Amino acid sequence: TDHAMPGMTGSELIDAARSLRPDLSIILATGFAAEAVTQARGLTRLNKPYSFAELEAAVGRADA
């Protein structure tokens, strides 16, 4: 998910998704959210802009 979206923030989407699937791995693609926020919530962070290799690495970290 992205953090800044119209109608719902990335954090709100994460909360909604985790209420349905608490074990869901989530990658937060953002240029805004603080690193401490993503670590505290157990998220994999992907800083924008990112390359395909960075996306691939983030997916690997999220699946670990």
C-alpha cells in the first residue's frame, strides 16, 4: 500500500486488512512515513522512488 491515498491513509488500510488477516505481510511504499512507524507496526518499508530490485528485496523481506 501507499501511505498517502485519497479517502483513506495507508495506516487505515493496514488496520482494516489486519483486522481481517492478522498474519498478512504488508509493504508500505512511501516517501512520508517515519522508519520508526513502520518498524513498530511490523511493516516492510519501501522508499519512493524505488527500483524493481528494491521491490523484489522488499517482497523477500516481507515473506521472511
